[in-house]
Amino acid sequence: MKEYETKALVDNLPEVLAFVDSQLEEVDCPMKIQMQIDIAVEEIFVNIAHYAYENGPGPATVRVEITHEPLCADITLIDNGLPFDPLAKSDPDVTLAANERQIGGLGIFMVKKSMDDVKYEYVNGHNMLTLKKELVKK
Amino acid sequence: MDIKKVLDNDTLTVKIDGRIDTTTAPVLGDSLSESYDSCKNLIFDFAGVDYISSAGLRILLSAQKIMSKKGEMKLINVSSDIMDIFEVTGFQDILTIE
């Protein structure tokens, strides 16, 4: 298990994704799955950067745990900002025409759709959102 | 991300290379805003796009809303991985993809 701690700033997104990618590349994660994981991590990290802290940016930690048989990644994003469950939001209607579609609400929906499992917990003052994804092409 | 724009009569072709994410999507949005007045049709060449997050989808949705009032918008050379994202989010029904 490896962790990377940084400030919850959108500008730090590239370094967060570089850390996640480095962990996935060690186990030869297929490119498509790496992209799906990167998108999911981006959505969650950017949410933290935008909404978790009221008074300036606080810390965000990204934890990557690789398990084997089957090869799988558990990626947890942790902040100690305001308690917030991003999964509680209802899904956007993805069947509406362009003019009726709202700009936004798609990020979390993409996370739910692309990961095998997504879990939110609030533990000891920490928001913990865990993404689970099998690293094998289906 | 790199953006190349070519205007041919009323048709603007925007060729994008790289990742359209939270940090790069605003650059694309600003670049499009500069060009909406000069074109009736908009083509996005996605041959070099290997990543798009919801920030990028929002830019495409805004562009579609603007262009549907004045002309046509389409995407060309979309990879299968990016197509999967459009399918999951229902964007394949909103966008014209060739």
C-alpha cells in the first residue's frame, strides 16, 4: 500500500495522477483501465479541491492498494474537510437532448459507471472514498 | 493538450491532441469562445485525444448547445476508448460522431 499526500488544489491534479499511474504501471495495468481510473480519481480529487475546505485548501491523501488474484486496485481518496457523500447525489438523466441537459453532474456518474465498486465512509473526521477496479481486460 | 484551428469558409476544424481534463478543458473552452462568431459549422478532430473527463464533456455540451442554434457540429476520428465514455454518459445521442 502506498500513499501520496498533497494540497487539495486543482493545480495538483497532474502530480496526483502521476502517482496513481506509477502504481498501476508497476503491475502492467491495461491502458484503457488506467484511463478509467484516472478519470475517476480526477473527478473525486477535483471535487475535494472545490468543495471540501471552506477556508483555503487543506490536505488530500491518495492511497493505492494493489491486490492479486484477481489483480485489483483499491484507490482511496481522503480529506478532512466537511462531511460529504458524493454518491448520495441522484444520477443525471443521460437520455435528455442536448438543450435539456444540465452542464454538470456527470463526473460522479462516470465514476459509478466505470468502477467495479465505489464506497464512501466518514471515519474519525475523514471523508474516505474508495474506488475498486479489477485491472484485467474483459 | 495542443489545439490547432483551421477555418475554411464557414467551417472551423479544431484538432485536439492530448488530454482534455480539469486543468486543460478551460483552455479549450476559451479557445472555442474566441471562434464561435467566425464559424457556422464546427468539426472536432479527436484523432489525438486519449482522455476526456467530465470537464471536457461539459465543454462539448456547451459547444453543442451554441452550434445547434447556428449550424452543425460533429466529431471525427473518435477512438473506441473515448467512444465508450460517450456511450456511458449518453453523449453519443447528443453529439454527431462520424
